[in-house]
Amino acid sequence: MADPYADIDPPRGPWVWLALGIYLVSFVVPFGVEGGSLLYGYHAFGYSLVMLVLGPVIGLSGGWDGWWLMIAVAGIPWLANPCFWWCLVCQAEDQRRLAATLGGLAIGFGLIGRLFGSIGPRFPAYWVWLVSFAIPLIGLAVTAARRGRR
């Protein structure tokens, strides 16, 4: 039986690797302090994922007042992660328009946390995470300029 993934190349190009590297750094950069303990980016990643998955379940069961706000503040920004991952794959596969759209969606989802004031400049992990989403878009713009395309 042939490997169905044999023809898929791994992400390539300096912009893809730079974005992925900065994204991974965001997991080990401080995110904030809670109860005297320093929290890192991976804490925010896990918490947001849990809120996205469990928020609707708890809300529908009659728990947590304002569960929808918790999903909006913590869960929806997490959706930036799969958009970013898919953006990198599309960029590596030279699907520039889809990559640009997904990169823009990643930034948009990431900024939703700022709308509610729950994330701010005191949390460097958030800003590193958000910058990682901008790198593929910068790479797409630079590549397009070099190729003479818009």
C-alpha cells in the first residue's frame, strides 16, 4: 500500500520556518502571573483550547454565568492557531491567496482577545504569538514583490 502522504512536502522557505520558530517561542515566553506563579504561553494555549471545547458544554448544562463571554475571550482567539497552521501549509504549497486569507484570519481571531481587554502589553507571549501570524503575510508580500506580482 502506497503512503498517501508521500507527495506532501514539509513546509519550506525561510518565511515559513521563521514564522514557525517565532510561534514556538511564544509557548515559552511569560504570559502573566496568577497567584504568584508565572504563566507561560503554553498555559494560555491550553486554557483557551479548554474554554473553546468545554465552554458550550458547560453553558448548555446551565453552569457558569456568562459562559459565552468566556468562549469569546478565551476560546475564539484560539482559533487563530489552526488558521496559522493551515496558512503555513498553504504557503509551503505555494497557494498564496489562500495562505494570505488564512494569515489574515489568524490575526483577526488573535485580536479578538484584545477587544475584550483581557490581553494587553503586560503579556509578551500574546504579542510574540501575534507577530508569528504576521510573518507569513510579510513573506507572501516580499515573495510577490520579487516575482513582480500583486
